[in-house]
Amino acid sequence: MELWYTEYQTKNLGLTARIKATLYTGQSEFQEVAVVDSYQFGRMLVLDGVFQTSIFDEFIYHEMIAHVPLFAHPNPQTVLVIGGGDGGTIREVVKHQSVEVAEMVEIDGLVVDVSKKYLPEISVALNENHPKLRLKIGDGIKHMQEVENKYDVIIVDCSDPIGPGEGLFSHAFYQDVYKALKPDGLFVQQTESPFYHQELIKRLKQDIASLFPVTRLYLANIPQYPSGLHCFTIGSKQYDPVTADIARIPENFGTRYHNREIQKSCFALPNFVQELVK
Amino acid sequence: MELWYTEYQTKNLGLTARIKATLYTGQSEFQEVAVVDSYQFGRMLVLDGVFQTSIFDEFIYHEMIAHVPLFAHPNPQTVLVIGGGDGGTIREVVKHQSVEVAEMVEIDGLVVDVSKKYLPEISVALNENHPKLRLKIGDGIKHMQEVENKYDVIIVDCSDPIGPGEGLFSHAFYQDVYKALKPDGLFVQQTESPFYHQELIKRLKQDIASLFPVTRLYLANIPQYPSGLHCFTIGSKQYDPVTADIARIPENFGTRYHNREIQKSCFALPNFVQELVK
């Protein structure tokens, strides 16, 4: 008997993956949490039925959401990750020598627990309780309201703008992010697919540009996400990521996707994407 | 009643699209030819059950397979397209002022006829019988054996390496391509997904590098193709596409994906892709 799970990426399109086994299902206060083992992608974290990350391609999302903003800042020391309960983003953040403190605020403790058990390759920094890590289970929106002038880089590693992630895509949240950043700080957020979420991307770009003098969109190829093309939006108080000094990126940083050329080329936008954010 | 069509991109992964209507199905000497109208991608050409092109995203494939090699050559005048029966590649080729003759050799006349009727936005240069176009219905492999020192650029716009396209992925074919090119000529071929077709890409790169002094891989994001990331391989007798003069690319070339920055950035490869072709 073949088992297939279909994620409906839009109401008219699905990605269907052959499943070896369901390793875990549970319900937290916030969402349904599942881990399945798939033939194509290996083990996958699934929240409310939506693929979040997989052993096969997680390196792309996690490297690109972490290294692009961190190498856009000349000396990131204090970094905050909002969300990112699987630990993949924190795993990449702590690789940066300049980083002294890597805080993480994840709303759903069950995601952390399940990732530590079923996705140890991804959650390694959580399992090891890495010395730079400060993990807090709590509401990222509330945390952001309470801090001021603290972070060099904030990484909003959230799920889709429905469910627990919804408030992380609001103007009020971006105001708090601005306040929580140091005077030369910058932040990044995953902002979905330039093919299927164009209205969202336009709105976020306008929201962020109304607060931050520098806003930039960049791209990465992530096969398990809708359309395979994913974008990230940076809001920066001072540094322009496009002119970052790529010579600072170590030649052998242990990455499988990111490198010096990708740090630059990810900001090159096809015409139809330029149209969205101009 | 909802109709869905699933293309199995690998044996463990499918893309499933909600279908409005089947507009055409027929059987040629070579393959099953179908046109469906889908909600997500609009009208789609389907050959032997595999999505070939769609109104929604065809511009990406056709712009990238045509403009990247044509702008890598300083003065392409005589161009050959092998395959490309839907006409999308020829539509882009004839936009280049330097191009005087755009030959096209497509094996399956039914693909041309069906595209002219159901995909006129794509087949426009065929429908208009563009003055630069020389269309021949015939075997591209045989055509290549018969010509010598003729073309500036050859574009191999083929389907997957099974079925009628199979012989276009062979060492013998690349030898004929080399012979058919002028002494400073170059060719390009679509070479599938860097995520799901790694062995194929490695083998083709080696085959092409054994004949051509310059070989380069480049990338484009095509949501309807497996993994959403597609690659193209260039074999060149003289010019290195990476150092092409992008200032020659007109600012307003009427493209929706390709532009000066993309012409450069498409050659920036993630580490895992560099590994495949080193």
C-alpha cells in the first residue's frame, strides 16, 4: 500500500510526496505538529498540514535566512531569532564568530521538543544547548514589545501568515522590530513565494520601507516550498546588504548552498519580481 | 466535480494541478500530445504526461534558454533551435537584432500544429511565419549530422531524456553539434533539475567538457518543472558566458524574467551545484 501526502500550496496546486511512515502527530496549544518520513525529502516537519522543513533541503532555507543578513552586518554580536523552533536557523547563527549571544523566542515548545527528538541534524544547537544560545519559549510579538536598542540582527523565521505566525506580518510588529534593533541593526523575514504570494510581498515591502531606510528582497531555491522559489525581505537601518563586503565570508564556511557569489547574486531579481517591490 | 492531474516528477513526488478542461489530446508518431487548461498555470502543453510549458511561466524557460547564450555571443547571426515545437524559444531568438536566420528543426509536426492552435501567445513567431524563421519538421539528430561550420548559436530545446528527446543527450550528438558550429560558436541545452537529476547533469557536463573548451551551467526558477529549479548547460568553442559584456543587453528588451543582472547572476551556483560540475 502506497501512502501519499498532498500539501495544497494554493487552492489549485498541490505537492504530493510518497510517505514511508508517520513518526509523530500531536496537538499543541497553537497547531497540529507532525513529523513524517518521506522518500523524496526524508524526515519532514509538518505544521497544520504545511511542510515546514525537511532533511533533504533544510540547509537552503536555514543558510539563506541566517547568513545573508549576518554577512550584511559588519559585526553582528547580539542576534535574535523569532520562531525557528526546529533549531536550523540557530544552528547557522552560532557559526558566526562575531556572534556572542543568539537568543531564540519560539512560541510553541512542542515544536522544539519534537524537533529535538526527530530532527536532530537540524536541532543540533538546541540538543547541545550551545553556549551562545538563549532559548525562551514564549510569544515573539510580546518579547519584541519589551526590548529596545538591543539586537544587531533579528531573524523572523516564521511559518505562513495564517495561524500562530499571523501577527509577525503586521505593521505594528515591524515598529517593535525597529525599536528592538540597535541604531545600525537590520532584520530579515521569510516572505513566501514571488510567484504565488505577490500581494503579501508588495504589502510587506511597503510596510517595511515605511520604517526602514533600506529594504531589499532576496531569493533562494527551496524545492519543498510553493513554486520552488522563496523570498526573504530585509529591513535595515543603515547597511545596504547589496554592497556588503563578500570578502569577509570565509572560503570554507561549511555551507552547502550559501557562498560569496550567492550572497551577491541572491539580490538579482527577475523583472517580474522587481515589479513587485519597486 | 474537481479534476486534478498529477505529474509524477520523480517516483516519490508529484505536482498536482486542478484542471478546468482538457482542450486537446492526440497521438503522434512520437508521443501523446495534450493541452489542458489549469487554474494555476493556465493552458499547458503536456507530452507523454509530462508538463512542458504553460501560459503562466513559459516566459522564464524561453527567455533563459534563448537570451543567455545569445548575449554570451558577441554577434549571433545564424541560430538553430532543435526541438522547441511550441515556438516559445524562436519567439525570443528573433527579437535579437543581429540574428538574420533562425532555423528550427522539430521532430513532431503535431506539437507545432497544436501549439499554433491552442498556445498562440507562445507560438506567435510560427503563426506569423516570422521572416527570420526557417522551420523544418524533421529529425534534429540527422540534421546535425548533415551540417558543418554553419551556426553561431545552437539551442537544444528538448524534452526529457526519455522518448523522442533521448538521442539529444548523447556524446555522438554533441560531436555533431561541435562540427555544426562555427569556430567561435556555442550551444546550450536544457539539462533538468540540479536537485533531482544529478547523475545526468554530471555525465552531460563531462561529455560536453570533453569536446568544448568552455562549459558553464546556469540556473532559472521554473515553478512547473521538478523542484522549481532548472539548469542549462553551455558548451562554447571560444567565448566564456560568465564574462559576457552585459552592457550590450538593451535596457528595455521586453522580457519579464531576464535582464542584465540575471544574465550574470544565473551563473552563480550554490555549493551543492558546484560540486556536481567541478
